Amino acid sequence: MINHDSIEQSGLLSLIRKGHIIFGGNSRLKIYGKLNCSSGKRMKSENRVFFTTEQEAINAGYRPCGNCMKEKYNKWKVNVR
């Protein structure tokens, strides 16, 4: 997991272009999603974290975004109950 505030913009863009960062997350809400998600783009940078894999986000205790990952969110929601 990489905190947004701990990496320079140029380094972040490089990692995204190379495919090393695939998912973003909100550290306060423990939600992860796709980098192009409209919900994720609105979050404060101090709450934003990045993941190299979806499994990394899940292992860190994050749940799928209900906006950009509806199918996975619905499966997660059923399993939580």
C-alpha cells in the first residue's frame, strides 16, 4: 500500500503507466476501487492510498467500491451479513 502523500506526482504517474498501481483506496473508509472511479477522484489526497493488486487491498481490510465495482461490492455485502 502506498500513501498518496508519500509519493511525488511524477513518481505516481510513472507507477500507474507501468501498471504497478491498479487500484486506489480511501484509508478512512477502508474502500478500494478503480483509478478512474468518480467517487475515488473526489476523495482528499491525505485519505488516498494505492494498491498494486486487488488482493493487497482485500488483505489490508478494504472492501470493494459500490460505485465502480458494483458486482464485487454486492458479493461482499452478501458475505458480510
